[in-house]
Amino acid sequence: MILLIHLIIHLLLIKEMCVNDIARQLDVSQSAISHQLKNLRSSNLVKTNKQGQTVYYSISDEHIKIILEYGIEHIKEMIER
């Protein structure tokens, strides 16, 4: 599950996306993506933007985005060692 959350965050750092787009990109069920997005929302890491019947998700704000980018960079450096 942690890997899935990491992959979702990575996609959302690039652009705002809906559940269907994320599921298609990661080849994972929509319900699994929705469940993880619910967890990310409850942690205030992502926010929603409803356009018609489609809900788009994005990183909640610039501060969170910066923290997540640093965290991902740190993980990459640790793996490369």
C-alpha cells in the first residue's frame, strides 16, 4: 500500500488528476485508488476540485508539495546508496 500511495503522490505532483486517470496510469482498480485518495484527503495532503460529475485531486498546497518533493528526493538518495 505504501508503494501505491507513493505512486499516486508522484502523479499528483505532476498534475491534477481524477480517479479514472490515476487508475489507468497505474493499472490499479478505481476502488483501490479511491481508498488511498480518501486516506490522503483525511491527512490533508490532497484536495479536490469537482468539475461536473468528475472529481479531480491535487496536492493540497505549495507547502505540502515542497515537503513531498523533498521526501521523494530523500528516498531516491537513500536507495542510490
